[in-house]
Amino acid sequence: MFNIRPPRLVNSFVYDISPGAASVDVRELLEVRLIHLEAMLVMTWGVGGETFRKQSAAVQDGFIGSCHAIVEECRELANLTGLLVDDRR
């Protein structure tokens, strides 16, 4: 039900919602992306965090940048479902 257009700007995702999509579909995608983000962040503390901190600055920056991109994607999805009233940047 979703068409993801290629980003025009780096780290910018735009969702094009199909006419038959319901808000529950958007919420489901939002939940999936939050699960992905949580799984990534688990690798930054505890035993996983030790491995993360041993990575180069470039790898750490890329990883955190990817987490930030997912946060922005989730914000956009939340806006689509009406969960957020405005852009909180």
C-alpha cells in the first residue's frame, strides 16, 4: 500500500500513500520502523555497546546518522497518522 519514492535529499524519505491505505497501515509501518530503531540502538549499550565504541568514528557517525534517519522517517509517518500536530524539529 506504500510507494517509497527515492529521496531527493540525503536522509529524506517521502511516503506516497496509496488511495486504499488506512491509518492503521501507516501505524503498522511506524511500529515496524520503531522496532528496527530499537534493535539498532540495543547495539550501543551493554555488551553490544563495547563493540560499537570500538568502531571507527566514521562507522559510529554512519550508524547514528542511520538512527536519526529512522527517527525522521517515524516523525513523518506519525504526522501522516495525525499523531503529531506539528513538526517538532
